[in-house]
Amino acid sequence: MARIAIGDKVEVLDEPISGRVESIDGDTATVMTPEGFPLKYPLKELVKVEKGIKVSNFEIAQVKKEKEQPKKRRSTSTKPKERNAPKMEVDLHIHQLVKSSKGLSNFDILNLQLETAKRQLDFAISKRIQKVVFIHGVGEGILKEELYYLFKKYDNLKYYDAEYQKYGLGATEVYIFQNG
């Protein structure tokens, strides 16, 4: 694993956050996000982004899963419910995106959530993932409306309320049509 130094581009494990290392104090690094927020993370939670090679949290999670699974696997038949299960979930609650939302205006929070949604949607399209569930919560419905506006910009997808039993009214599922 590459050693992380000041100035390196990094991503945070298990969170859709990236930025540049501004300072290192012991085993904690201060990461400056592209939006200009300084966030502190333990070095062990950061992954260096090598020149031109972007590693997303979803890819890191996939690698972790592969490492955790035993080498010998018996083939098991997939139940219909599992076959239709969403391939990817993106939780847009602000506490999932930043360590602390203290000092962020509602506008800043909404922009951070929408940037995350767009980045994850583009990633899903590039990796040919057909279903993505965006968990936005119920609230006043502003984030949901903004997400719908974002989704309308894409002509290769449809979106609808996600499974009520699992998410309630606080999630939207996106189905991406794969062409070719």
C-alpha cells in the first residue's frame, strides 16, 4: 500500500469523499475536499489515488468483499428476490457524507449531496451497474426533487420510488438501460 504524504490525492474508505492531504499529525491526516472543507481522518481510512487511476469506494468495497470470501465457492441458485435486488445503494444523508455538517449551509449540504449522487450515478453507468438506490430521506422533499431534475438529464435511465418495505418513502431507485 502506498504511503500517504502531504499533497497526495486521497479517497476515504467507506465514504464518498476525496481530496488532497493538507497536513499529517501523527496517524491523522487533514484532507481538503474539492469543495474547500478540511476534514480529519485516520491515515488507515485513506487510500492514495495514484496518477490517473481513480479508485472509488464502491471498488474498494468490492475488493474487500472478494478478500473476505473463501476461495472455494459452491454455486448456489439465486432466489428471485435476490436477483432483483439493487446492485448499489448510495446513502445521501449528510452525516454519511461528512464527519460533521457543522458550519455548512443548507445550500452547501444540498450541493454536496447532489455532487455525490452525480458521481455515483456516473460510476454506475461506467461500470454497467443496472440498478442504483439513492437514499435521500423524506424531509421536505427538496433533495428528492433536485435528484429527479438530475436524473432527467440522462436519457438512458428511468427512476421510481424504491421498495417501500425496505426504504419507506425516503429512497428512489434508478434503472440504467445498458446499450450494447
